[in-house]
Amino acid sequence: MVVNVYIDFQSQPCRALVIFLKNTKIPFEIKAIGITRGDHKKPEFGKVTPLQTVPAIQDGDFSMGETVAIIRYLSTKYSDLVPDHWYPKDLEKRARVDEYMAFHHTGTRGGCCGIFISEVS
């Protein structure tokens, strides 16, 4: 089974998820969502994730959004395909990965987003 991955490459979390997937053996297919076109606000995408944000995934009948949650889900479900250094089975090592992902989301992404937008726009 292939995981459908809904992304817009303008989004840093989307790029991070694709990097993760390309460096594991999880089979996936990219489904492009144009944020600037408002694709994420269309009713059909709301069926994938009511959050209407990217990235999002659909894995069979299961779908979800939010990068960190997606990486945790995929790392657990496909643990035989994901090298341990991505999301360790050891509880303390995994806690350090979780700690960094939480910090990155709240501590660096917000500040860097403004710089990125001003440079790209």
C-alpha cells in the first residue's frame, strides 16, 4: 500500500516530511496541494484532514495532518522500514527526538518563517 502525501513544497513542514519519506523505505505518492490557490480549503481536502492544513497523509482508510504527528505515526506503523536513528525505539532517545521536534516547531519555525517569506517574496 502507498501512503498518499498531500503537500505544497512552499511549506517547510511539507519539505521536512518528504525528506523523511525519501530517506526511509515507506512507499509514498505525492499529491500536490496549492496553498496559494486555496486547494487546502476545498471540501474534498477537508475529508483528508478537517484541519485543512498541509502536510497531510492518507494511509488506506486512515488520514491525518500535522507533521510531527505524521512522522510519529509513520515511524511506528512502518517501524520495520524506518531506521532506528530517525525515531528510536529506546524511550529516552525517542524522548530527545520528541523534545527537538516540539522545540523546532515552537522555537525556530515561527522566527524563521518571516525571514523566509521576506527573502522569497
